[in-house]
Amino acid sequence: MSATNCKVGVLAQETLAADIRRLTVAWTDPRPEYRPRAGQFFMLRSWSAAETPVLSRPISVHDADAEAGTLTFLYQVKGEGTQKLAALRPGDTLSLTGPCGNGFDTAAAAAAGRVAVVGGGIGVAPLLLLCKELAAAGCRPELYVGFRDEPYALEAFLPYCGAISVATDSGAVGYHGLVTGILHPENFDLVLTCGPNVMMQGVYRLCAAAGVPCLASLERRMACGLGACLGCTCHTKVGPRTVCQDGPVFKAEEVFDLA
């Protein structure tokens, strides 16, 4: 895995919902090893080493446009670090380390046949680049997304997905209930998912019952993002693994139980 440290300029900061932001920065590194892939993330920092929080914030890549020279991050404002990121305006700078982690193998996924992509809440963040890469590989995935209330950021998915199905906890849009209530894995050859652990556990159980392989992108608190500190180690059925380096994408059966 190759990762670079650099300062980049902010091009845009958009508010999509009360606590959801879309941050676009300039990214013109031409080296192939630093071209982000779906499921990878960067460590973001807009404050000095003398300021709090101590650690950078891991944010997944929402979109990457080599032609336009941009990187886009979709994130939720939850604590001091993301509050400082949300304060950035066009012309400001921030530090990036990445791309980090092992993402989705979209060529292999596209070759599998019919693909469902399932997201929940801010777990939709890495799924736009995933759907773009799948479409570029000749596969138009079906997207299933769940939100508490109003959906956000879905218009960007339209060119790349064969269909988009929405579930909301409140019933404000689409199916009233969990996204697992509208997912039928038996209609697909592969399911790719990112979101809250409880949602991905449910997706995995449906897939296991249907005999359909499932890959899950995990989220963990991270310190270095490069596998050096072992702070994001998770226990899997094949032994301890770091989410930042071995993941964040894993075979669902390695990280979730059926019980």
C-alpha cells in the first residue's frame, strides 16, 4: 500500500443535511499508486500538531475525478475534529495522508455478475466511487440505501446504478423500515455493503441464508491509518486484523456471526 502526505486546497464545502458535509479538494498527483480506489480512505487534518484533537480523522473517499483533479469526502459532523473540518472554506488548506487501506476489488466484483450495493446513513460515503468503478467495469449495480429520515447525496449515483431503492426509519421517503427489508440477495451474485455494524450484520445474515457472497467495509477509530499502531485491530475468524491496512473491506463471514 502506498500513501502520501500532502497539503491540498479546499475547492468547496457543501451542507447536505444538518450534520452532513461534502468537502471537495484539489488532487492532482499523477502517480498511479496514489490514485484512490473505492473503499479507501484518507487521514484528514486541518489543525496544527499543537492543537486538539491529537489525531487526524479517517474519512473515506466519496469521489475521485482524475480529469477534474478533485477528491471529494462525504462526512458526518460528530466531534471536535469533524467540526474543524466543517469550518473549512474554499481557499483554505488541509493535510491529507493516503490513500489508505485496501478497498473493493471492483474488477472482480463486476465480473461476478449481478451486484447489489447496500449502504446505511453515512455509510453511503464510499459507495459513490464504488458504483462509478463498477459501472466503468461494465456492471450497473443496484443500490439499496437506508436513512433515519431524509436521504442525501443520492443524485450523484443516478448515472451509475441500474436502480436505487430507499428505506427510511421514519417513513419519510421510500420503504418505511430498515434497508434489509427491501434487500433480496437471492437476486444477486454478490453484495457489497457499508454502514452501521448492526445493519451490515443483518445484510450478511440475509446473504448467508441465500448463499450469496458478501463484502463489508468496516469503520473503526484510527490513530495512524497505516497499520503501525495496531489501534484499530479487530478480531476476525482468521485472526487479528487491522481495519486500516488489512481492511477496511473484509469478507463478511470473517467479521460477522450468524447468531
